[in-house]
Amino acid sequence: MTAVDPTRLAPWAALAEHARRLPHLAELLDADPDRFHRFRVEAPRMQLDLSRQRWNAAVRADLIALAEAADLANARRLLFGANRLNPTEGRAVLHTALRAPAGERIDVDGISADAAVHSALLRMRELTDKVRNGIWRGATGKPIRDVVNIGIGGSFLGPALVCDALGSGHRPTVHFLANIDGMEAARLLPRLDPTRTLFVIASKSFGTLETQVNARTVRAWLLERGVAPEALRRHFVAISTNVAAAAEFGLPEANLLPLWDWVGGRFSVTSTIGLPIALGYGFRTFERLLAGARAMDEHFRDTPFAANAPVLLALVELWNQNLLGTESHAVLPYARALELLPDYLQQLEMESNGKSVRRDGTPVTTRTGTILWGNVGTNGQHAYHQLLHQGTAPFSAEFILPLNPGHDLDEHHRWLAAHCFAQAEVFARGRAAARAQAELEAAGMETEAAANAAPHRAMPGNHPSTLLLLDDLAPESLGALIALHEHKVFVQGMIWGVNSFDQWGVELGKTLGAAIHAALADPGRLEAISDATTRALIDTFRARGG
């Protein structure tokens, strides 16, 4: 597709004019008592309250016009069929095919993607059933009790999010080993019985550095504890397309599940990368996750822009960042089960759209990507909300609250909801100094003292936020939530004109890291490092015994 410069599209000027004229959010809310219903969007397993965004019907209409001018409808059509939406790598983008119903044929370079997916799902089901039913056993004949996923980035964040959200108490127990920091492996491995642990190496190329270092460490740990080399295949499976590298590691092709180059890592949780979910919670649970994602896919594909949850979520955040000048986006899940959601979305959004050139290589003319951060529920209120309420940095926020929390502690959930709704209101409305003074005087404070105290209790408000009410924390809802944000990223990338599906920005550091690692191990390689400060750091590290 042709890359666009959104600032040259006709609706951009109208949006800029809206941004200059719009009043404070409190005024918008007060002017329309029915605003909640006018800006409420229904989607599978959720509803979005966009009434506390700093926009009105005219802004919404012009944002939709911007999407139409950027040819989003055609891009959306391509996403659900044969495409080359990743031009810098010459690849198709088909994560939607991972959850497409059987029989919905999608061909990529003469290969039936849907057939490949359903064949992989069948193998995934067979493997899952063997492990969970005790048929797959370790080297000493004992059934598997623990599963360790060895992967990083998209091979870690999505499965970890879903497993954490689904909760504990499952068998086998699922663990994650991602970081190259040895402390992670040093803390995990002593808790495991090597004869009853299955390791899943999740790496499309079977060459990701962190994953390979951890996999070698685990293999050595197994061998040191008496697992014979020929029995390692009872303790390892892999998700990869590199059969030769897996064989060199000691894994037969029968122990490999495929992953395709038309599935980007950060879009892969509904692929075979979701194996830990199936192992820990059963294949039916994984199927339910796929069903939720499919429902959101169909909503995104078939719903007009004016009622389309991913489209509107993307447009309103683009409006906040590019036209209203917000500097970051806080994701605030009011659910302990979604604690890892901000981490997952950081990769999904920042790795996808953190680009400075458009698909045709020309420089972008607007800010792209979103600096995204956040933490769970009321914890944040006792930490960074002070800055949000009274600091000077403009931001937007997304609150997420499950209506059914998955427990019967009703009073806890009422308090959680009360805090969530209150924070959203204060972000929007704030509190003027005059009101703060009046409240202090009403509480009995003298006028002069109240006047002096009021500025310290005033809050500017006018911070836009979305409140996402999730039906529950069932697998279907988690799948829909993930797909919602996948499509949000796609919409923003298409309007900005960037390629949301490559990540060349991470490659240079990897290459340089390999050269520095060689110099840390061998002083004779130090001259290959051109940066004087880096050479000094290497010397300092080595002098300390590194």
C-alpha cells in the first residue's frame, strides 16, 4: 500500500482547528448529560466508554474521515486475505488467519495458510493431551509436573499475560524463563524436578540470543542431574521453523511445532506460541481464547468505522497524541489478573509503531508510536497518580475493569470499581482552586488558611481517558482484549503510513552486543570496539572479575 502523510489529508486541518477551539473536558461533560450513551461503543465481550475523551461528535466525524482518506477500508480488507503488508521484509501479515474458522481459505505464496494453521492446531492438541493425561513422560517415566517456556519478547509476553490472567492452580504448572540475566534461571531451576519438567523453546529462528543462552543452560542442568543425552527429547519441545538448528540442539522434527514468517512475534499469542496456555489450562481453554480473538476480528472487519471499537480506540489516541499533544499513555487495569497487560502492550504498540520513516522510506511528519506504561489498579493511586493529577506532563489513559472479577468477594470489587470510576472522573474534571477553597471552608477552615491551602489541592483535570468495561476474565474476553489492541495498532500504523510489522530498530544493539560480548571474553577483541567509552566500560567490567 502507498504510504500516506496524514497531515496532507484534508481532514487534518479541520482536526487542528477543533483542537484549538475545544473547551475543557468538564465543560463538554456538563453540556451533554447523555454524553455517555453518545460515546459508548459495544464490542465482543466488552464495552468502551469514550465519553471522557476530549472530543465531540464533529471531531469523531473528522477522525473517521481521516481514516477513510488514508484508505483504511482497503488496508483492513487486505489484512484478512493474501497481502504484503510488511514490505520491508517482503512478508504477508496474517495473524488473523491464526483464529480464522476452518474452511476460510487464505493462500500465501501458493501455500494454504488456513490449512497450515489447522494442521498445527491439531498437533498442538495432541501434544497437549499427551502431557496433561500423563502419556508424555520424562526420562525416568514420571509424568510432567512443570512446564517452562523459554522465550523472550512476543514468545513470552503474550503467553505470560494470558497464563497470569487465568490464575494459578493448574497442572502442569507453567513458568517462564525470558531474561538473559542468570538470576532468573538461578531462582527457577532449583524449584523444579528435572525428571518431571518439560521445556518449551519458543523461537521462530531458533537463534534468539537470550533464548539460546537459557536453553543451553537448561540442557546442561538436565545433563548434570542424570538425564541422558538421548532422553533430552522427553524434556524439550520447540516452536520454530529451523529444523536444522533444532536437530543440532538434539530435538527431532517430531518435537517441533511450526511458526510462520507471516506471524510477527508480538502478534503470535494465538499461534503455536500459545502452547504454554494449552499445556497449563487445556486445549479447550486455548480454543476459547481463539474464539474471543476471532469475534473481535469479525467486529473489526465488518463494523462501520463509527461503531468500530478498535478503529475508534486508535483514532482517539491518535487525536490525543498528534493534535492535543499528550506525551504518554497510561494503561491502568483495575484487575490483578491483568497486571501484565501494560508490559504486553508496550511491545505490541511501541515495537510496532515506534518508527521515524513511512513505508516508502520518507520521514514521518508527526509523532508516531505511543509511549505506553502503567500498572495495576489501586496500587498506582498510591504511587504515580499524584503526578497524573497535579503534574505538568499531558497524558491520556485507558482504564480497564472486568464487570465479573472471577471471585465472590463482592465488597472488594465494589471498592475497586468505585476507585476506577473516581479516578476517571478526576482525570477529566479536576478540581478548581475556588472549589477546593470552598470545600475547606465548609469543613471549618478559616478563609485565609483555606485560600492558602487551596492551590495545593487544586487539580487541572482535562486529561482524556477511555474506560473499557470487560465482561469478565474468561479466555474469550482475554482473546477479544488482545485482538482489540492488535487492530488498534494496525489502524494507527496505516494512518501514520508506517510499517507496523518490522522492528529494525532493535537489530543494531543486538549486533553491537555480540561484538562487546566477544571483547568481554577476550581482551584481544577490544580493538574491534570503536567507541572509547564502551572500551573503558569493558576494561572496568573485566577489572572487577567479569
